[in-house]
Amino acid sequence: SYGSVILTGGIVFIIQGILIMLLGYFLSPLLVNMLSVPGHLQPVAVHLLRWLIAAFATGTSLRIFTSIIYANRRVDLVNLLMSLVPILGLLIMWLVLSFHGGLWCLPWAFVPPALIVGICAGLTSWRLKFLPPPGSWTAPSWLRFKEMFALGRDMFLVNAGNQVLEASQIMIVTRTMGLGAAAVWSVSTKL
């Protein structure tokens, strides 16, 4: 049944990743417009937001592997893997900007770290023998799928609510005072 849970969870995460990608792709222009991003910056803002959503969808689709590691009580490895995302993102962003890539090339700082961390989590799960041995995998369960999808939906909504709460100040500052003030607000509140 362990293999069935993993397969079912993997399917749930992949479907959630696809849904995130589709919704994010089509809602990006609306969000950029809601934030009152100046017209000449809207194309690049939509481009970057779509790639940021692609990175989030990629990470979600591969999350089964970090879930396996977490379920095996190796939170240290989960934290280590998750700390790779910003480190790799900053490294790639530094490389892109040092080669004068500009804003249009910044998606390289989003998607590859999410993909690399997902692959590393998969390899870690395999290397530590957290995956069932060959021949002991059973088919995904429809009942488990419905339970996991409902739990995943609820967790996504809680996380989305937290993101809105955390980002609402920047949204308000952007809308009322402009992008420059939002940049100052963002940088000044990071510490």
C-alpha cells in the first residue's frame, strides 16, 4: 500500500501543478493589471510572473519526493533541499545579470532551482531506500486520490491565503505609491 500511496500522491501533485500552471498563466495579466504596473512594464511583468508560476507548478509537481523524505522523519534533508532553492536562484540570477541578460532572462533564476531540488529530492529518496523495492508497487487508489486531492486543495488555499496576507502590503504600496516605493518597502522589510 506504501507504493500505492506514493503513486497516488504523485498523481495528485502533478495534477495540482498543472492546475496552478493553467490558472496562473491565464490570470497573470489580470494580476499585473490589478497591481497598476505601468503599461510599458506590463509585458515583462506578465512574462516574469508566468515563469514564477511555472517554477511553483514545477516544484508542486515534484513535491512527492520531499513528502517521502519528510514522512521518513528526515526534516533535516527537506530543509537542506529547500535552502538550495534561494541559493541556486541567487547564483543563477547573478550569472544572468553579470552576462547582461536583463529582466527577460530572469526566469532562469526561477525554474531550474525548482527542477533541480525536485530531482535531488527524488535521488535522495531513491538513495536512502525510501521508495518501495521493484515489484512491490501497487496501483493508485481512487479513494486515496480524492482524500489527498481534498487535503492538497485545502493546504493550497491556506498557503495562498498566507501568501496574500504576506504580500498584501506590497500590493497596497504598489497600487497607492508606485513600484519604486514598493521596492523600497520590500527591501526594507526583508531583515
